[in-house]
Amino acid sequence: DLYNFRLIGPNTKVHGVIGNPISHSKSPHVYNPAFKFVGFDGIYLPFLVDSVSRFLHTFSSLDFVGYSYTIPHKEDGLRCCDEVDPIAKELLVAMIKRLQDGKLLGYNVDYLGAITAIEKGLTESIGRSKSSSPLSERLFVVIGAGGAGKALAYGAKVKGARVVANRTYAKAKELAEKVGGEAIVLSDLEKFHPEEGMVLANTTSIGMKPNIDHTPLPKEALKHYCLVFDAIYTPKSTRLLQEAQEAGAAVVYGTEMFINQAFVQFENFTNLPGMYQRKKRHSNKK
Ligand code: ATR
């Protein structure tokens, strides 16, 4: 039932995820039921692909809307697009979409999953209206400067002030310069509190299973933050998040980033407001 084969017709829009390996991908399990749920005539397939350019050439005759890229094709993705969104030039191409004129646009909206989850967390905990964008009024501290740290720092750039804290200062500096922020070495973050009510995002593996007793920032320092996000999702609640709650901060779990990322990609593929549609249908049922 996952692929709704009986529903495929001449107007069915083809989507998929390109990777190698690919059988582990959860994306078809997310998109196909979602397409069905909202009545969208689309299908989402996993494609085991060696060469992205050969794949795109072969499949160009299909009525495809877009593909998601996963390991190891994100860099190839950059080379196989006619146009690349500026953020994707830094974060690599995660999605590709065929525009009306047939050109292929490469882009990356992965960072929006975390930023949307954090904004929702702030709105719920502080009770502001969504339109006031509370994140833009706060200092956003990102711990880590790897792939996930980069995505968060770029997401924060869209919103305003940001600080990159990393174990290796040179990497923090390089990323901070790119996003117009400030760099700090992680061991100094404990003493860093230029203002109250900051937002913290951990993107490192500190605290991940099996090292669940590790934390990137001591509890005492967490009182300066109004919200703490951890990209780790195993365990669901890390020591950092538990101590943040004890220190009175709102928390956002790593799983929320994935859920929101799926919503963002869904909206991009279908042009349907996934979140709104979902809520509306639920409220209709009541
Ligand atoms: P990802 O793509 O998942 O973000 P990554 O590119 O390997 O993973 O980046 C891991 C990040 O976590 C890096 O910023 C790394 O710090 P360094 O730049 O100093 O290597 C950080 N990190 C990982 N383990 C860490 C630890 N035990 N203490 C401090 N920072 C750590």
C-alpha cells in the first residue's frame, strides 16, 4: 500500500530520493502516506543511483517534480543543476526541482526544519504571535561547526544575530565569518553571556548514546538561555535538555527538527501547505 500503485495515472507526479545505499530511506514512508492523506496525485520512490547525471538524463522524460538527494550525492547535486540557490552553494544540494521552463533548480531547505521547530518552541513558551518572529530578537548560539552546525548557522543568519561555538576555534571562525557572526571556542562558552534570554542549539554528538552523561555546556550556564535545542535524537532527551529544563528554559528535541524538515520538503514538492492542511483535516474530523 506504501506506493499506492492502483492510483498511478497519466497525471501522477513522480518524486523520489536518490542515494546509494537507499533501502534504509524512510522518505517513501513519509511522503507516500502524506500524498495520499491530502489527496495529492503523486508518488515518491527510492532510487539506487550511481551517477546522478546519467539518472537525470534517463529520467528527464518522466513527469517528475523533484528529487531529494542523500549520501553520497549531495555534492554531485551541485554539478547537475542549471541553477543553485545561494544557501545550497554552502550547504550542498539536498533537493532538486524542475521549474516550469524545464530548468533544474538545486536547493537546500534542511536548515528550515530546525529553525521552524525552534521558532515554534519560542512561540509556544513565550506566547508571542508567530508573525513577531521572536528568534530574530535573540542571540542565537550554535555549538558545532560540522554539517549540522553549518545548516543551523545559515538558518540563524536568516534571522539575525548568531554566535558559533566550537571545540576547534579555526572552524568556528571560518563558519562565523561566512554567516557574519561571532566565533568562540567551546570551552569559553560557559563564561559567555552578553545578554539574557539567548537561544542555544547543540549540533555536536556530545551527549549522544552511549555517552548520555556528557553535555556541551554546564548546567550553571544554561540559566542565560530561554530555549535550548539539541539535534541529537538518540536519546530523545539529552542531559543538556534535561538540565536546560531544570534551569527554566524551554526545550526543543531533535525529533522535532526531522518532523518539521519533512513538512518543509512536502510543501516544496506539492506546493500544498502541509502543516495547515493537516491541522484543518484534523479539526474537520472533530
Ligand atoms: P555533522 O555533519 O553531523 O555536524 P561533523 O561534520 O563530524 O558532524 O561535525 C561534528 C562537530 O561536532 C564538529 O564541530 C566537532 O568539533 P571539531 O570541529 O572541534 O571537531 C564537534 N564535536 C564532535 N565531538 C565533539 C566533542 N567530544 N567535543 C567537542 N566538540 C565535538
